[in-house]
Amino acid sequence: TMCRPGGRLVYRPPPTSVLKPPTPVRTEEYACPLTDSSAQVAIEDFVASVTLVQTFKNVEASPIEAVYQFPLDEKYCICAFTAEIDGKVIKGLCKEKEEAKNIYDDAIAEGHGAYLLEQDEAPNTFKVNVGNLPPTKEVKISITYVAELAFSTEGMLNWTLASSKVSTSGPQSPYYRSSSISSVPVPTLKLEVQLDMTSNIRQLSSPSHPISFEFGEEPSQASVKLSNESQNLDDKDFVLNVKLAKPHQPCGRVEKDEQGNMAAMVALYPEIKLGEDEEIYTEMIFVVDRSGSMSGSRINQVRDTMQIFLRSLSEGTMFNIVGFGTRCEFLFSGGSVEYNDKNLDLATKHVTDLKANLGGTNILQPLQRILSAKTVDGYPRQLFILTDGEVSNTQECIEFVRKNSHTTRVFTFGIGGEASQELVNGMAKAGEGFSEFILSGENMEAKVMRQLNRALQPAFTDLNVEWEGNAVQQAPYRLPPLFTGGRLIVYGMLPAGAKEQQVKITAQTAIKPFEAVLTLKPEEAKGGRLFHQLGAKQMLRALEDSRSYMHNLDGSLLEGRSGQDVKNEMIRLSTQYGVLCKHTAFVAVEERDEATEGTMQVRKVQSQLSEAPPPPPAPGRPSVHRPMPASAASRGRLSTPTSVSGPVRGGGLGGGGRGGFAPAAKSAAAYASVSRKSLVSAPSPSSSPRSSSSFSFGGPPPPPSPSGGGPPPPPGAPSRSGPPPPPLGAPSRNGPPPPGPPMSSALQQSDSCKNKSGSR
């Protein structure tokens, strides 16, 4: 699903020699009109690329600048950033972050147009700067995302474009209010989706909007669009469901970029059926909130829920119960034990005596103790977390669960009507599990059994992908367990001159070994960079999570490696493949014959695309304008740090949970950006200490597009930004992988898409 960003405006003083702080402006009185909006989507098997393009017009007499923050789910990968003004297309290049900021600042200081896109300090938060948009000018902003898709519980592949004016928690977006004051009406979103699948398409449907569709030359191809082209996506997310004739059919594809470099994608959505006498063995650990806030009816609900669990486990299951508050207590201190009559009696008595007497809510402590322990061979580990509380370190807990999702699946229960949806949904999503909420007085048996049935499905362990005959750089480097209902996607950077080869996927289950073989044909490769970029995203994530070819199995660095080596390798991969990471940024400069002068003003941008919006500004709090210090002006750079007050409302954690609060940017200086199209959401301003306008960006993954960064250094040669890549021929599982072929710096535009409705 897509995340709909919320954001905030920040003032940036103009690069003039004599600076006079402008009179504070009430941002509600002005709007920067959105005049056109389109989304081009290409779906290939289990992956998608989305390019969202929006056109904004400066209707003011002064130049404007936008500084916009938005949250984006960590599964999405930004791989292109483009602006078009006066018929000139300015493509963003992926550079080391400080270098990109310097380029941006210098361009603004010289009166040129400049554009910057970077990952902010807050988790999964990004910042866009659009600088020096002249009066009366229009600018097209394009952002491209790529991502992997998931299957619904009904076995249908689904893709969502989040675009709602109203927050999932109820209040209307401030951006929607601001758009109503513009004389330009909100434009209709032109949505085109093109599908190219390995399996034939059985049905296309949308539970959210009327659609029309038509099949292509093959029954595995189709195009989809809104049946009413004048319809706007202003009241609900657009959801597309795809039913495949053979969803469990393994598929393999190869693509070739403009430089001839090839990347492969291998995908598997397995189906495992149990025989009548076959059972699933697993380890289940129940993590129970026993903090003071759980007293009364909530701890009673926990007792009842746990009794249902204990009566529903099967023989052979390993289990344990952990209570937490300020401290944590394990029922079986030596670790999980076998489920039998003796241990059931002990657990039953323990649950009967449960009390909310462990103090505050420190859920990270038991998570660290449990997830740092080695798993039991042959018993996939699954956590069931029952809690009511909001914690101060929600993102840290979610991030810790996600980093350990390769060993442990997490299911969550929110107890009571005030349970934190951000925490409960976020941990379940990060742990590849599911969440449920149990309200006071509600019959919880159906929800408990639903979670238990999800957990007691067969799982693939010891997954391995063997690439025949070629030294392939594989991503992910280490494969996590695969549960029923999940899908496996593996990328391989193929060496130059790769020939037709077989790829074998093997795994173990509690029932029997699994094996699937498919054939890759590089000579039939299609043009594109989608697999290159998603593979690079997986490599960057592995480096960040200490699960890469530079790390041991326990997460420690290989001998001779350092944290700086990891950072350098991330910069190398990011700039080589044109995929944004926390150490890089996209920057684009529009050189102008005449420098743009004047005080840039704060302006809101109307948009029909929005995430859960940030709260409105505090009553009576005006925008704040801060002049640039003389020292910065003398250097020809803008570096005034400004802080944004108030939280930024984010969303998208878990299935439909309420948005979280992303920390506001601590500094909005040193970033300027060219106007460009926003992706999926509507910006949401709050009191802003900067004169700038805001553009909204966000949405599902778009198609690849050009990015900067030259080819990587040859094997053994020192990289500009990091250590040489691992040597060719290194094993793909237990040792450093071989370096992938150089990636082109150009990003490919996604295919245009069509829309249709119905089923076949």
C-alpha cells in the first residue's frame, strides 16, 4: 500500500546582499495552485514502478520556494527526481548528501533554480526543496518510486494509491482548506496502470473506484484506468486487485539497461498444503503487557485471551510467556519449552495469577532479550504481543522488530480502545505478521483463533537460491523464512555476457523439502532499470540492518571492515544505481541566463493527494521569518538553521492505522530545490519559520528514471566514496558477493498505463 505524506512549510531567506526580514505572512491567505496531476504505473509480476507528476504555478509577483517533508514507508524506494520548467527538463543526479547540498546552495546563491530531495533525520521521512520558482511560471515535478507488492489474504495481488483529502483519523487536511482559496480548481488525477504478468490475468477489480480495462496482445497483459476520467481521488484511496490464473507459478525475468548491464528478478508465491496427519511445529512466545495501565478490565482481557491461546496450541509446539513493564519476567527462564500437560498446567496457573504490577511500559527490553536469542532449529519463531500502551520510543521498537524479521514473525493485539495503533500496527507490519484490536467487553475468541491460524501455517526455512554457471551478486544477501501467504523476491546482478541459465530455489518445510527450478534467458531481456533499483534497495537495506556481505551472521562486521566502510559502500551503491539512501540526495540545477531576484514567500500548495495530515497550526501563531546571517551570504550559501515547531503527522503504519508523528525537521537550511511534481499526497503546512512554498510528494512506487553517479570502480580499485566491491566469484550466501555490473546513470521512465474495469 501507499503512504500518503504529510508535511510542513519552512521559510528560507533569499540570497540577496541586503536582507530585510519580510513581514510575517499568514499562510492560510495564499495558495500555489496545482494545475495538473498524473500517475503512470507499471506493474510487472510482484513489483511496481510509479511516476507521479504534478504541475504547479506561481501566481504571485515574487519568487517562491518550497521546503516539504513527507513520510514514506521503508519498503518504497525513490529512484528519480525531475523538474521541467519552460520546456527544459532538469534531471536530478544522486550525489553524496553534503556534495548535493553544496551544489544546491551555490545555485540558489547565484539566482538559478535548484531542486533537492533527501532523506531526513527522522525514520522514513524525506525532504524536498524547490527553490527560486519565478513569478507566473509553471513547473512540473516528477518523483519516481519503485516497490514490491504483496498478496491479500484472499490471494489477490493488490496495489494502492493513497490519495485522500481527509485524514484516516477524521480531521480534514489543512491542505484541502488551503486549496479552496485558489482560483484554480483542483485538477483531475489522470491515472494509467499497465500490467505485464507471467501468469494470465483472471480478473481485475477495484473495491474503491469504478474502473475500465482492456487486455493487451497477451492475456497476461492489461491496462487499467478510471472509468470516469473526470473523477477525482479526493475521498478514498484507489485500490487495484489483480487475480492471477496461476499465482503460485514461479517467475523469472531479466532486464537490460541502456549500458547493457543486466539484472534478474526471481519471484515465488508458494502454496503449501498439509496432509491430514501432518502438523506444523513452531515456537510461540507470548509477550504480555503487565504495566500499571493494564489493571482492571484490560488485564482480565489478557487472561482470557491467553487461556484461549493455551487451549489451542498443538502438541510439539515450543512456547513461553514473558510479562513486561519496567522490567520483564519469563515464565520459563531457560527458554521455550515443549507444549505438554505438565507445562500447560504451569502456564495456566501463571496466566490465572497475572497482575498488572510491573510498573511502566518498556516493551523494547523484552524484544531485545527475545530476539537476540538463537532460534530453535526446525521451529520458526513467532511472537504474540499483547499491549495497550503508547511508548515514547515507538519507532525504535518498530525498527528493532523489522531488523529481526528474518528470524521472527510478529503478531500483535491492541488491548482496549486507547491502544496505540501506530505501535500495534507498526510492529505487526515490520514483523511480517498481522494485528488485531480487542475492545472492552468484546468477544475475543474469533480474533485469537484468526491470529493463531495465521501463525500455524507451513513455513519455508533454509531458503537458498542457486544461480547456475554465473557469478551473480544476489539481493537480499541472506534470505529470511517464508510463511504461507508471503512471497519471495530475489534479485541478481548478472555479469556481462551472461547466457541462458537455470535458477534453483530450495527450502525446507516441516513437511518435506521444497524445490523450484526456472530458466532465465538474458537474450530476451527487456529494457529497463526496475530490477536494478530494487536490487540496490535490498543491498542498501542489508548494509543498514547489518545483514550484508560486509557482516557476519551475528551482525558484527567482518574482520578488517569498519562502520565507515559500510557508509562508503552505501554511497557507492546509491550513486551507482540512482537509489536514494540516508547518505545521499538528489540534486538538480536549472541554470538561468538571468538570475531570479526577490524575497521568496511562503505559499501552500493545493493537492488532492494526502496522507494523514499534520495538525493545524496553533491558534494565533504566525509564520516566522528568519534572515540569513551575513557570514552565509558572504559565502554565497544559505545555511540558516530553522526549526519547525509541532509534530508532523505521518501515516501508513500497519493496516489502516492512525498516522504517527514524525519529528519535525531540526534544520531546514542548506536545502533548496527546483519545482517538480509531487507524487501522492497533499502537503500539510503548520506554522512555518521560513518563507517558502510547499509541494506534496508521496505515493506508490514509480518507474525507474535517470540518476547520476558513474559506474563503479573495477574490482580491486578504490572507490571514490568507499572500499572496493567484494571480489568476483565470492559465494552468494556465506561470503561477500561478487560486484554487480555497472549500472547506467539514466533512469527509465515507466510505461504509460491504461485503465479499465471488469474481469476475465
